Amino acid sequence: MIRAVLFLVCLAAPAWADGDDHDRARDALEAGEILPLTAILQAAEDTRPGRVISVELDQKRGRWRYELELISPEGRLYEVKIDAATGQVLEIEREDD
């Protein structure tokens, strides 16, 4: 599990490549505004098992949310949106082939 989390953090790094974005995300985590990525990954796994291939953190309408893309065991691509503060899954969308 730890290797998977470290791998996913590396995948998330390009999404936070801009220094300001990375700093904002770190500050939000330290301020308790968002949950750590490990909690978000667990929420996603509990809802839609699969291999996460990308993670983005953004802020819309003053609320932080994670957007994950994952591949299900059946090979289908899904986008999962999760409230970054609560870990609540907001939306699961199957990407069309």
C-alpha cells in the first residue's frame, strides 16, 4: 500500500508542478482544509476499485476537490470527483471509449 501511495504522489506531482499550486495545496493540508491524499485514495477505492492513473486538486466555488482518473479491473476508464475536505465522493463518471 505504501508503495502505491508513493507512486501516486509521484503521479500527482506534475499536476502540482507550478510552485504556487503546490504551495497552496500544502498550505490547505496543513490548515486542515483538505484531507491527505491517502484518505482520498481510500475513499476512491471504497467506491470504485481500480488503478489510479492521475490525480488533480483544484478549487471551485471556494471548495477544494480532488479529481482522479482510474482504470477499473475490467479496463474501463472512470473520473471520480471527491470533496477534498470531507472525502465524500461527489461524482463518478465513466469515460466513453
